[in-house]
Amino acid sequence: MSSPIISQAENWKHKISNTQQLGGIETSVLDNGPGKGVRVAWVNTGAGLRFKVLLDRGFDILDCFFNENSLAWISHAGGVSPQPFSNKGIDWLRTFGGGLLTTCGLSNAGPPNSDEHGERGLHGNFSNIPAELISIKQPDIYSDDLSFELVGKIRETTTFGPSLELTRTISGKLGSAKIRISDTVVNRGNTPAPHMVLYHINCGWPLIDEGTRIVWHGEIVPKANDVNNTEFNKKHQFTRCAPVLEEHSGFGEDVAFINPKPSNSDQVVCGFANDQLELGLKISFSKTQMPWLIHWQHWGKNEYVTALEPATNPPIGQAAARENGTLILLQPGESRSYEIDLEVVSGSGVQDFK
């Protein structure tokens, strides 16, 4: 949904001196709290959508607002400085800030696991690796180019072992409440490298509230639907947001593994729709690139969150994926690309998002 101030050129052209009056990208360094020293990029789309990219946390996205409403869930920890050695057991949870996007991988997505190839902690190392900032492209009012982009490289590597490099581009256009995330992962090593990736898209109040619709199309895989499934989900089949649930205190949660159905050609469309607020978030991705959609619900008191997670594999861990033959092995020099679009839906369009 475009802002009329920007979409109608005659409203602003020749009336402003600096593109920042409409929006753009501003970088800074946090100077207080557990995130002290973290480099960030503040992005304002000029269409009501504003978000913060954590350059030192895998180029992931923490806060995200549309007008006055938060779209993202922020954990008790919030923005925390990267801790590269939080890669044992469930240490990952100590640094998990939630946020609109937390990337899991690049070689393990799922629980801690080990086999003859090594030991891996929950959800891998990626979100605790600082990025190398490659470039920033600002919108330019004088050339009528309203597009913007951030590009960074994140390297998950060890001498004598796997060496994966991800190049991420986060882009958009002034006047559009839409974010595009484009990733390319390449094996820079000289031996085959295990690869798994899962995009944890975490949403919270007020977008997520009792009765918010959870939009997805496909088939739930029974293996994920027979553990910790509350009576609420047995009734609603993961299609509505629950009230706060006492049984979700602590580690209580519900998880569905979904084999998503593309809406047209190869594109899967899913997301959340709050009809009362007339606010929604539409998530689009390629079924070929990411054949799985994971849906996580944790309706704990003061920890009220749900996520939709496009993924190459269910979050079963590298060892289990290797054992069942679904683990991706990138050959030296081989690459994989992934694209996700996040788009705000507002007003009457929310009712049509189904």
C-alpha cells in the first residue's frame, strides 16, 4: 500500500531538499544495555513501515513498526551483542531477541544434535555472527530513483572445515510498505558443506492477538501435530491466535510442520491478519527454494508470540536430516539463493487476505 505523499510525484517534487525527509537508511551504534556496541541500520520506507537491521547479528531484523503498531515480537533479552560461542546445547536461547527476522542455520536448524561429523547447538551460529557491510544504496529524489538497499556478507567458517558465505540484500522502495530479503549462500570451502536454513519470522502484539487469523495453505505433516498440541489447536488447526495459555508457561509451545501449497506458479503466500485492527503481514517465498513452512506458537504470559518460518528442512537438526537423506550438501563453489517478501496489508485489504 503506497503513501500518497510519495506515490503522487507532484506532492513532493521540488519541495524538499533531502531524501531523508521522505525516508531512507541511517546507520548507528547502540550505546547502552546488552546490545551496547552493536551496529544497526534504521530503515524508514516512508509508507509507515520502519524497521531496524542488526548488522552485527547476521543482518537480521529486530523491531518493526507500521505506523503506531508493532509487527514484531521482542523477547525479554531484546537486542543483545553477538556471542559467537553461544553454540552449545540451548545457549542460542540466551541471545534470541525475537524480532521480525531471526535466521537459523547455515548448517543446522533445529535442536542440539551430534554425530560422527560433529556437535551442533540449537539453530546454529548464524544469528551470532557480525556481518561485513558491503554497501548502502539510498533513494535519490533528484533522479526519481526511490529504491533503497543494504548489502552485507556473513561468513560461517572454520579452518579445515565447512566454510559457508551468505550475501544478504535487504531492499525496498520509498512509498511501499514492503521488505525484500534476498540471500545467496555459497560454499567457499574445498569439501562438501552441510546446509540448512530456516527464517524465523516472529510476530507479536498488537498484530498478534486473540482471534488474529493465521493464513496458510497446505498440509500439516502429522509428525509435528502430535506433540504438545493444545485443545485450542485441535479445534482451530493452527489457523487462529489463542489467548494467553497457562500450559505455554516455560517451554510450553505448539509447532506445526506444513507442506505449503503455492498460490500461483511457485510462490507460497502466508501470514497474519488482524481484522479488528485492519492490519496484516503477508509473507511470500518460493516453494522450490524453501519447500517447508514451520508454524510456532508460544502463548505464554508475558511471552506471547507466534512465527511462520520458511525453511529448507523441518527443524529436526543436521544429524536427523543426514540420517533421513534430506540434508543439503553444497559442493565447493555451489550456491543456493532464497528470497522472501514481507508486505504490510492494511485497511479493507485485510479482509481479502485469506
